[in-house]
Amino acid sequence: MDTPFWKSFRDQMPVARKWAYFDHASVSPLSQRVHVALAKWLMEATQEGNTVWSDWKRRVEHARDVGARLLGADRGEIALVNNTTWGISAVAEGFPWKSGENVVLLDNEFPSNQYPWLNLRSRGVEIRRIPTDQGRLSLSRLREACDSGTRIVALSWVGFSSGYRVDPGEVAELVHRQGALFLMDAIQGLGAFPLDVHATGIDFLAADGHKWLLGPEGAGYLYIRREHLDLLRPIGVGWNSVRHAHDFAHIELDMRDSAERYEGGSQNMAGFIGLAASVEHLLEIGPARIAERILFISEEACRRLREIGANIVSCRDEQHASGIVSFDLPRQDPVALRQNALNRGVALSARNGHLRISPHFYNDDSDIDRLIEVLREAA
């Protein structure tokens, strides 16, 4: 009998030998393939110096190629950025704002998708934060919050605390009907669910790779739909932003005709080499299969949690469920429960007053058994 795809991948996750790891919505462990890629870079950096720089650059560009495939984008629409915050800030600071215009977002967005917009108040931009009901998006409230002055709607694909997953195409269509552009913070969905940015109509997207993409911290993606490339004023401009990037004696502000113009200067080469290795691996498995498995294993965890009296806070209907599950145990302190679980080899988080688990597709029943045992004993 063939080994299930998720089991084969689990065998490539050294963390699974020690931990029941349910914290991928925070920082994910790395696979053996990523370990090999990073170890190779480290050995070369130690023994060869920059004599192999051109090969590193080739491997970094592979991160752009596989990222474009993952997103359904053209490679020229992909910028390699340090983190989600930087990607969102590039759009927020680069957009040609006029005083009195506004941005619409949810009140429960992660800080990375709030502070770059709040920072625009000094430029006369109004920030409209829509209240949510247990993290759930109301499309009617979103529609009502937009008017003729709305330029950008910035929402997370998956809520970091609630786990509520929006339909990107549905949101993009609504936003465009209001005459605005849609920016999606994709960090809690990219790697867990399939996405085609062209088909869905997303205008901008930012995501770091250290969560569901199983990559190192400090390496992520910024997607800018090509038709908007000249709309934004590039920030952080440097030698790598221009067409003649490696001709250091030629000083002319001749921007690249791709999203690379937003990359500025030297890159986190090790991080992007590791990210490329992980995204390539996930693409080999297939985003649709990964999503199906994540939803299955997270729903199984919900079933087992309910059996011990847990209250599942996250929305679990088929359209909006994700790999993030927030829950409560009656009369229990989530921070203390988390620490006890960590002491027992079970990794999870406490967010916004709830416990939060976020299993990836390689987690299995034995991990859930360990989770339930620790929580039952604490209760």
C-alpha cells in the first residue's frame, strides 16, 4: 500500500519526533529539505565567501518563480520582501493618497495590517475599522463602510485569532464594485489553501513565509498586479531597484519594469533559498490536497476537543473554516494551559483570551491524542 502523502511529508519534519506541533499560525518548524538547502548555503558562505554569489542569486530567483506559480501570478508581479509588514507598507506608503480619502479594514486585523494604515492619518487619510462578530466578516458591513472616497480595502485571508477564512474572489468583486482596490494579507492562508490572484481579482498581496509556507522568518512575497505597478511610488529604493542594478558606476533612476523595483538593496539570501525549497516541496504535493488534509485534521481536533468540554470559538462551516482553531476550556486560564502543554511537548498558542491550535497537513491522530491528554489532565 502506498504511504499517504501527508505521512511521507511528516517523515521529513524532524519536529514531529519530539513535539505535537500545533503552532503553525505562529512560527513553523522547517522541513528536512529546507534544512539541507540552508546547510548548503551556510557551508558555502563559510568556505567559499562570495565566489558562489551568482549561484545563490539563481536560487533566490527560484523563490520568485515558485512563488509566482503558487499565486497564479507572473514572476514580474512578485517582489521578494522581508515580511508581511514591509509588503503592506510598500502599498500604504506608495499609494498616491489625497487628503480625505479612506482605507477600510476589520477591527481584528493583525497589527501588521493595521499600523501601516494608521500611520497614514498624518497625511489626511481616514482609517475605517469595521467591527466583527467573533472575527466573522459581514459583507454588508463592508459594503456600507465603502464610499466614493474609499481607495483600498485591506483584509486578511484568514483571521490570525478567529481562523475565519474569507473568499478572496467574493471580497475582490465587492471591493471593485465600490471603486476601490483590494489588498489581502495572506500570511495565514498561503501554503494552506490554493490561490489564483489573477482569477480572484486581488490587486495586492503580502505574506511572509514562516507560517503555513514552512519557510524561514524574514523571507516573503509581495504581489502587485502588473496594471498597478506604476500606480505606487516605490519606497526603499536602492541599487537593486533599477534596470542596471549591477552597474554601480551608472547612476540613473531607471526603475525595473517589474515588482523587483520594490526590493531596494541586498536580500536575505539564506531565507529566500530556504523559502524556495519549501514552496517547491509544497507545490509538488499540491495546494488542493494540502487544504483538504488541513481541514480534515483540524476538524478531527475540534471533535476531540468538544468531547472534553471545550467551546470552539472559531467558525467551522465549510466555506470559512481554516487550519486555525480557537477554543476555551471552562474555568481554565489559557496562558497557564499553554505553558503546561509546552512543558509536556505540545506546542500551541494563547491569543486574544483563547487557546489556539493550528495543525498543518502532516499532523496526525497521535498528535491530537497528546493534545487531548494534556488538556484533559489540566482540566
